Amino acid sequence: MALMMLASADDVFALRCGHKLVQIGAHKSEVLERCGEPDSVEERKAIRGSRLRHPYGSLEIDQFEEVLIEEWIYNFGPRKFQQLLEFEDGELKKIRNLSYGY
């Protein structure tokens, strides 16, 4: 259990931008309003889905969808960690500390 906590120690649940707070689940327009433009943006597409099978193989159902993933990086200067925000279809899913800013 302690090992799992250490592995995700860099993931955070909220980001403070000045006096405003952004939390997981926020829409990217809300993040832009509270934090301003990110220092960098990268986009990629991923396929999410599942495959359901009957134990005897008589039925197989595939459900897949394409998801747009955006990674935003905010650099708050050399005394603070850079922050990586990951959005899926416009919703904030993950906030992660990176190295110190510049």
C-alpha cells in the first residue's frame, strides 16, 4: 500500500493559480479562465474501449471510441514545480507535478 502511495505522489487533485483553484473534473475553459494560457500544449488521440466475450465464445461485443487528449504545461517559475494538466475531451482528468520551472 505504501508503495502505491509513493508511486502516485506526483499526482495531485487540485492546482492553485494565484488565488483561484482548479480541480479534477473542471472543463478546459474554466482552467483557461482561472490560470490563463498554458506555456505549451500537445494533443494526441487515443482509443478507449472494451471487449466483452461470452465464456463459450458465442457472443463477442467490441465497444471502442476515439478520445482527444490534451496535455497542458504551466510554468510558474524557478521556485515552483511545473504542472502538467491532462484533459480528455475537454475535461481535466489528471494534474501532475513536473520538475522545477525556469
